[in-house]
Amino acid sequence: MARKPNYKFEKIERERQKAAKKAAKMKAKQDTKDEPEDGGNTLQGSKDREA
């Protein structure tokens, strides 16, 4: 016997999973933004070399 579909619950679950994925993606993007690649701000370093 097939189960009775619960469309509202399934939609809520899809939206919850989508929100979790989006939050994880944003967190990863924020983490990479916070970590400097070469140990400092490259713009300030290039200005010091020119002066």
C-alpha cells in the first residue's frame, strides 16, 4: 500500500535543506574572506614599496 503524500511537510523539508545549504555556503564564503591569503593587505604593501 502506498503512503499518503504530505505535500506541506515535504515542501517545508525542501526549504529547510535549501536554507541550510545556503547558510553553509555563506559561512564558507565568509571564512575565506576573513583569512588573508598572503598575511596582510596587498594594497598597503604595494603603497609602501612605491613610496
